[in-house]
Amino acid sequence: MIANEGDLELYSQILPGLYMGGTDEDDVVVRARKRLATVSDPRPFDAVVSLDAYTLPVGWHVKELRYAFVDGALDKEQIEHIELVADWAFVEWKAGSKTLIRCLAGLNRSGLVTGLVLLRDGMKVEAVIDLIREKRSEYALNNDGFVEYLKKWEGRGAKVEQP
């Protein structure tokens, strides 16, 4: 599926069952032009993580976890919530749910959480970053603070405290 802007697809498969993506401009609260979801709509994902406050909810019978945060510096409280979101996404994905992690553009916030999911699965951080950029976009994870957090996380194998 191609987004309305540029050539970046709306979502990309990172590994089997694990997807990373953005939000179509028609699925944003301030621009919504489509009808509300109905029970009989197709269900492309079993579980969705939404990381943007303006993204419309997914349809019926799809588990969704929402936590909006900015694509910028993160504080300790945000990090605690992001870690819980990554835990949830990891559990859903490993249980066999087709899982989408999305933000607005589908590059940084979704990249951070997808990276944390992959680290929980035992991947090395450089392989995680390379895989996300290969499968999603060379511009994914261009937030240096997010990349640094992933590197520190791998080094400690757990949550990292921010200054």
C-alpha cells in the first residue's frame, strides 16, 4: 500500500508478522475523510501500536495500544511508557499476532519501538538498525537520540535511564 506522499509505502514488513508504518492522511483526525470502521471491514492486522495522538483508531476486532509521544528528546516517564509499549508489541508478535507499529510518518517513533521489539528478540543493535532501514526506508531512525537509546539498551540488555 502506497501512502499519499512520496514513494514510501504506508507500512512495511520488517520480519514475518512484524510491520512498521505510518498513517494515511485520511486516517488523521484533523483530515479524516473516510467513513468510520464497521464490524465487517477487513482486518489486515491482529494488533496495532499507534504512536501518534492524531491517528484514528483501527477498526473492530483489532487489539490496539495507543501511546503518543514526540519525535524528539524523551524524558524518564516517556521512556517507561515506551518500554511497556514495546513489551506489549513483542508479546503480541511472538504469540503469532500480525502486528503493526505505526506513527505518523512511519520512520522514527515506530522505528524506536520496532527496534526495541527486535532487541527483545535477541537481535544485535546494528543488525536492528540496518534491517529497519533496509525494509522500511533509509531515512528510518534518523533521530540520533532514538538510535543512541537503542545502542544503550543493547549494552545493558534492559531499560536505559535518560539524563
